[in-house]
Amino acid sequence: MIKLLPCLAALAPLTLCAVSLLPSRDSTPGFVRAAIVAAAAALGFAVAAGLACALDGAGRSALLGGYGLGLSLHVDALAATLCVLVGFIGLVVVKYSRNYLGGDPGQVRFMRSLLLTLASVLTLLISGNLVLLLMAWLATSVSLGRLLLFYDTRPAAIRAYRKKFVVSRLGDGCLALAAVLLYLHFGTLEIADLAAGARSSAATGSPAITAAALLIVATAMLKSAQLPLHGWLIEVMETPTPVSALLHAGIINAGGFLVLRLGDVLLLATPALDVLAVVGGATALFGSLVMLTQTSVKVQLAYSTVAQMGFMLLQCGLGAFSAALLHIVAHSLYKAHAFLSSGSIIDLARASWTPSPGGQPHPARLILALAAVVGLTLLMGWALGVTLRSNPAQIALGSVLLMGLVHLMANAIDERPNVFVVVRGAATAIALAAVYFALQAATAWLVAGSVPTGRPVDGVAPMLIAILAVISFAAVTLFQNQMMRRADARFWIAAYVHLRNGLYLNTLANRLVLAMWPQASTQLSTKP
């Protein structure tokens, strides 16, 4: 089973590659049907590999190479879970593309690039050696670039591609340099051996390991569109909607996967995790604020992805690796549906519109509701043996999750509180907290041995970061409330305008692109 499982998983990307190379022979419908069959087969192989992994455990292939360098496959619970996720989303996107691009002369070209992109992502997930992982990482970037330039005469598409090109090359360089440092320290690039070596290593705080961990963190942040180089993700809307769905629901998660896969190495360098938590948290706060000021549905969803990726990396930085995996799965399914249904969002909004009975709650009630959800998280955690000192990540992330209910609870505590409404709001919060901790426990059990169990609480830094995260998200909730309540005040009008333009951070990236491609200055605007 040690070698059978990786071979079974490898059939998924191999099938997609094989079909992408088939000649179309001027039969677009036939090639599209073949692409759908290939995507369905890839999902079937991914599910079969996942079941085999669940029944017989993880498996790895022999190394095709020597001295710890070469090509090998490694399939564990982490890889199997994400392969099934990518296979499912890939099948949905391929089927959606059949009608979305029906009649387009470039449909076959689009399908080829789409299949190659899916194959590259699946190969990335089952890579057992950093050499193969880096090759799949590059292949994913190249094939995605072809999709981003599907309409290669549109200036906005060209600008987005060039910004993505710069960011991707920076990330590739960081990952390659990190691989060199890891090889010099451990003598191998086999991922399973790196994890085993890191768990038994006493090199905590080693300069080489710290540098490699920081480079890995930088790679993940660049891949996941974190501050300040997030602008490329906002501007890829010129590409067809299926590409947006695949990008936001699948490829953007590659940064999180890299952190999860090399989590044992990152645990040897806590400064790298601190950087990941701080930058991820800041990006999540930034994205959640800017998202509310956008009028375009797709741009709003893009900023939502920026915020969600930031929150996922915050989870990794705090050591909640299994929680980050759960977040990746949930966000991917939601975001794929959101993008593929974005064309009908106006009709859905009109059909479900009702006059708002109460508007924004009073800040005093909002503060009381915020205190209540934090207290509830602490109480539920204590009941389950989780405290702020033993596991600050779960307490902080649970508090932030429950902040989604503060408006419901604040409106329940109005000037004339109704017992039924108050009890219903409290019961909803309690049920959500119970589901949150149950899902965390189930995911941790599912991927036990595939990702680290957590970050050692060996100082006050994790607790301070967790507390700062809770306070920051609470402050953003109050800020959003005030911006809505006092929309006619000068300060809040100015704040809205600045946030509407993304605090002008994207302008810096635009100027970088224009500096590298000055001949495009007559075509590309420097507006954010």
C-alpha cells in the first residue's frame, strides 16, 4: 500500500494532462465533453485515494533521484482532503465553463489551460519532495497566467497579469532559496523526512532555519495575496468567471497549504510564525473594511478572499493548523459558489429584500454583545479544557467567529428587550460555539500526524497576539457600525472614500509594473 496509494493519487493529474494534450480536430463540443469526463475521473481518483488513505494510512513513493533530491509522491490526510476539494471544484468549474464559454472561439484553448492548471495544483498537493513541489508551484503559476491572459487585448487583464507575474517570481525565488537552506541543514528535501527531522531537531532559533522559515512565510503571503502586494487579486476580474472561481476557491489556498505542509519546520522559528500572524491579521482587518465599501460584486468578493486568506494565515501563525485547514475547505466551497452565482446576485437580492426594521444597533449594545461573545467563548473553552493560556489560538479564533453574531445579539438587547428574542440569540450563539469547537476537534482528529498539533506556548507572544487579534476585530466591528450610523459626518465620508480606494496601496504596485514595463504606460492606468 505504501506505493499503491501515491500511484492512485497520481492518476488524477495524469488524466487531466493527457486529455489536455488531445487534438481537438475542430470538434469543440467533443473536446469539452472529454474535459468534463477527465475532471470527473480526476475527482474519482482523488476520492479513491482519500478512502485508501483513511483505511490504510498515509503512503509515499520511492524517490526518483538521489541524495534527497528528486521526484516523489506523498499522500496523507492533508493531501487527500485537499485533492478531493480541488477535484470537486475543478469538476464544477469545467462543467460551468461548457455553457459559459459556449460559442467562444477560444473555448478549446481555455479548456486546455484549465485542465493543466488543475493538474498542476493536484501535483502540488501530492508532492513528496520539495523539488517536485517547486516544479508544480511554477507550473501552476504559468498555467494560471495563460488563463489570466485569455482576453489578451484588454489593458486591465494585461496589468493584472504583469502584477501577478512580479509577485509570483518573488515568491518562486523565496521558495527556491528556502529549499536550498533546508537542504543544507537537513541534507534532504523529502517532505516527510524534513518533518521528522524538524520534530527531533534541537535547532530551534537556528539562523539558517529561521531564515528558511521566514522565506517560506514570505512565499505563502505572496501566493495568498497579503498586504501590501494584494492588488493583483483585485484586478483579475477581466478573466472569465470560471477562472475567478478556481483562483479564489483553489489556487489562492496554495500559500496556506505550503505553511501546513512545512508547519513542523516553521515551529522551529517562532519569529516567522509571529510575522505570519501579524501580517495575516492585518490583512484580514484591511480586507473586511475595504470589502464593505465596494460596489462591484466581484471586487467585493475579491476583497473578501483577501480578508479570508489573511484570517487563515493568522490561524497558522497562532498554531491552529487544523483550524486553518477547516477554514480552507469551508471558504473554498463558499467562494466557488459565490463567484459562479455572482451573475444572478442582483436578482437574488431583489427577491429577498425586506425593509430593515432597526438599522444599526447602538454602540453601547454592540459593546455589550462583543463582551458577551468573548465571555461565551472563554466559558465554552473552559468547559472543554481549552484556556487562553493552554490554547490561545482556539479562544481568539472562536471569539472572532462569534463576532459575526454581535449585530443579532445587539438588536436582541434593544430598548424593550423581549425574552424570547434574547433567549433565541443566546441559544444561537451557544450552538455556534459548540459547533465551532466540535468541528475543530473533528478536523484535528482527521489530520492527526499530517499537520502539527499546535504551537508551543513557550512565552507571552502567542497570548499577546491572540488578545490583540480579538481586540482588533472588535474595534473593526465598532468602526463598521459607526461608519454606517454616521455616514453623513465629514470624518466618516473621508474614511469611506479612502477605504473605497483600498487606502491607495494598490497604486504602489501599479507604479512598480509601469516602472518595469514603461512601454505600457500609454495603455495602463495608474488608478487603483
